[in-house]
Amino acid sequence: MPRFDNQTVLVTGGTGGQGSSHVRAFHAEGANVVIGGIDARRGTALADELGPRARFVRLDVTDESSWAAAASAAEAAFGALNVLVNNAGVQNPPATIEDTDQATWSRVLGINLTGTFLGIKATTPALRRAAGGAIVNIASIMGLGGTAHYAPYVASKWAVRGLTQTAALELGRDHIRVNTIHPGVISTPFIHEPAAGATAAIADFYSPEPFAVPRLGEPADVTRLLLFLTSSDASFVTGSEYVIDGGLLLGPALQA
């Protein structure tokens, strides 16, 4: 039997490179999927492609009322909400702290951190009504160490770690598990296209060749881990962090 039969999963940033991979995989495993995002054209097209077990909801993750509407839409469409994947995120154009304007700082933290906070807050009542479930916050290996020129992004992803652990402590007795995935360099438009205000993409400055697994990650690499963490196979896992980076944080591999 598919792992997510009769369950409903809400994925934010559900039309992006990683998000759409997650949505398709949950759907293939039997879930009802709610695709949260701001690109109505792409979101509606994906929902139409997947059929009656899929819905698109326009979701601005920085807006509390938008979150409330999305959680209500999931329950109205499918009767319950069982899983939340806080996947939406943005990158800042590279700049030193001195040269980073406050608007950029606020935008990145608003989406990456406040959006995650609001998602947990808005969906917790629905997850309780479903007798428990799982939340996974998609962070980044840049939330595990400093990275020059990316202060807003790094700060937001570090903060998601603490938020995840706090939520895990608060929600564990409600049978709601909360975990974090820290992807490395994953081959998506997020990596291959410049961030807003930037002139070059991260991929322009990164080669996986020196590292233990000498390739870019694929969205499916993250998706497979996500499916485990949100399934009953991980029923004793909460407040944990999972790095999926092909060994990037280990440093360059020694050459024979």
C-alpha cells in the first residue's frame, strides 16, 4: 500500500524545482497534495496534471491570513491535514553585510523564517484535529556555518534550526513530529539562475568535483529523505537535522 494513502500534504513553494518534486512524489505515494505558492499559472497547471487528489492554493507565506486560508482549504478539500512541508525560500544577491540593504534582509527573513513560523502556527490546529502528523522545514547547509556575502540567507536558515527544535518540543505530545532537512547544492533554478538583484548564479561559482560525491544534488535526493521523515517509518524521529549534501561539509576529498 502506498505510504501516504488517505493523507493530505501541504507543500509550500510547491511549483519550484524541489517543491514540484516533493508534490509529485507524495502524490505518487497516494497522498492528497495541496500545492502552495504564488505562481497561479504553474500551480494550477500542476494540480490539473495530477488530477482530483491535487489542489493549488495561492499562498503568500509571509501573510498570516493567507496561511489560515491555505490550511482551511486543505481540510475543506480533503477532510484533514497530515503533513506540512515548509519548502518556500528565497536567496539574497551576494553582498557583504555592510552593503546589504535592510529591505533585502527583511524580505529574505520574511519568507525563509517568518514564513516557516507562520506555517507551523497556522497548521498546528489542523494537525491536532488529524490526531497528529509531521512537519519538515527545508533549511540549508548554509544554516550550519557562516558563508560570506549571504548574511540574510544564512541567518534565516540558522534560525529555522532553533525554531524546528522548539516546535518539536512543544508539539511532540500532540503526536506532531518536526524535523529539518539541510540540502547542499541541488540542481534547480534556485542554483542555476541568479537571485533577484544578482548578476551571477551560485552554480557559476561552484564545482562539485573536489567533494566526496562529485555531482550536484538532484531534487529527488531531497524528496526521498523527505518521504521517509514524514512517513510512519520515522515515528520516533523529531527535532532532528538531516544534511544531504554529497559530503560538501566534509571538505575536499583527498586525491590518490
